[in-house]
Amino acid sequence: MCSVYITIAGTRHYFGQEFIQPDMTVRLIKEPDNEHDREAIRVELDGLGKIGYVANSPYTVLGESFSAGRLYDRIGDTAEATVLYNLPGGVLCRVDDILPLPLPVIEEEESE
């Protein structure tokens, strides 16, 4: 298992991001029935509920963080992330213990 980085986007539609501090733990919850994005991952904070979504656009993903689409198949239905930085363009978090991508199966050619 390894760690990756994600960006929380869309916080302005809920509670804003001013209150989000480093070392907070947020919960990531897949939303397969989301009408706008079938790879949507909702971000929740205890006591508040939904505070945003994992960024899934080249315009909202900060730096080398994973988009929701890249992360979607590497977590279960839920996961946790730790806030690292609260930046003007979004909140950068670390997701630990993600599932590794399966190695491709390479079939060997039969020799004659």
C-alpha cells in the first residue's frame, strides 16, 4: 500500500475552506450515482457532513495530486485523508493505504 495526494475542490458551495486546518481527517465517499460525474468522490468532515469533492478536472487538481478518476478504483467505498495544506486553489490532502494498481498480464509467445 502507498500514499497519494488529492485536492478537495468545491468547498465554496458548502462551508468554505477557511476553517480547514492541517492534520484534520476527512472521509472520502464514492458517489457512483452522481448525475454529473460517475467517478465523484464526496468529502465529508465529522459534524458538518459534505464539505466538497475530490477534484476531477485539470483546472481544479493542484500540482501532482490525483484526480477523483485516478483515485476511484484504488479505494474502497470509503477512505480517509489527512489535510496537509489549505491553499487558495483548494485543500491538499494525503490518502494513505490506497490499493496498488494491478500489474498487466503479459502473455508469452509460444516458441516453435
